[in-house]
Amino acid sequence: MRAVVLLLEGQTEEILYYTLLKRVYKAQEANCAETPEKLRDLLEPLGRRKCLKVRQVYVAMCNCSGVENIKETLKLLLKRRELAEALRDTAIHIVIAADRDERPAQAIKDMLQSLGYTPAESGGTTVIPPLGLPIHVIEQGGREDTATGQIEDDLLKLVELVHPDLTQAAARLEEAHGALDNKQKLLLYLALLNRRPGIRKLYKAVKRLLKNADETALRQALKNIVEQLDKLTAA
């Protein structure tokens, strides 16, 4: 059996990855309490989490609320005696999803070394000997001049693909007040789409955007993320 433990930086990631797995990979809801016993015991301290199943692959998602908490959560899992037991029955992959500007790949390597591990690289994946546990890091965000290195860069591509008419609003605002970065543009677009104030309403706008976009648009705009999920969810 194969399992993916997806450690997410925040609420936006939780919304994005949950919707992607449901829409693109046709994931089915799974009861976290009914996952295989040894895997369930390993993940028990993660608290609130969502569980899905993509074909024969279990996916457990945990919103860690920040890169520092991702590191602490991973550290907790590595120290649990249940890890070795779970690995005997399950091919477990740990996946870190965080913004590029936080340098998550390097942060995870530094943390592993602080615990006495000597992580090895294999095809872009960090592997922890002697456990043989693979850790994949999805670094979100773009690299272009206006990019923030955050997940908002990826969502901006999706908005402009699905709602190209909104780019005119950003262009007019830039004419009057100067250049906007990707995050500022995304917030403008979401506010126009939602028409209601409040950050919680903007999260709902993100949900609606992802829900209404077709699979082709999701794959095209979120190419970097989807390509890595393709590999991880392959049966």
C-alpha cells in the first residue's frame, strides 16, 4: 500500500490541494479513523486533518500553519516509534507544500541535519537513510520579476486564464498608481470576483475559483504543482 502525507503551509494550500485532488485526480473522501492501523497510529498526533484516496493511494492532508510548524510536525513524525512499524506495511511519502520565498527545501534539509540525519538526493527527492523515507518539497510561486515566490503567483495564473477580462482592471490601476506585484493583482481580482469584504470571503472566492475552473485550466495554470502530484498519486 502507498500513502502520501501532505504537510501544508496554510489555509490557501489546504483549499488548493484538496480541490486539485478532488477535481483533477477524482479523489474520494476517506475516513481518517479507518486508514490502516499502523499508518493511523503514526498520524494520530497530527490532530485535525483531511483524508482522501486516489485510486489505491491514501492521502492525509495537514494544515501546519507555517513553515516552522511544518518542520516541527515532520520532526514529530520522525521521532515516533510508530514510523518504522508503518513503513514496514506502507510505502509512505512525505510531501511538503510551501512558498518558494521561505526556501522550504533548504529549511527541511537543515532540520534533518540538526537531528543527525544525512539526507541523500535522488531525482529531486530527499531520502532519509536508513529509513528510506522519501521527502518531496513542492516549492510554490514563480520566479519572474513581479513574482512573490508565494502560492499567489500560481493562483494568479489561474484567475487570468479563467477570467482574462479582469486584467483590464489591473492595467488601469497600474496606470494610476504604479506597478502591482502578483499578490496585489490576485487580491484585486478576488475582491472583484467576490464583491464582499473580509479575508474569509476571499478564501471562499479562492474555493469558488478552483471549483469552477475546468481540469484543463487547472493543469495549465498550476503545471508545476500538478506535475509533482501526478508522480505522487500514480498507483
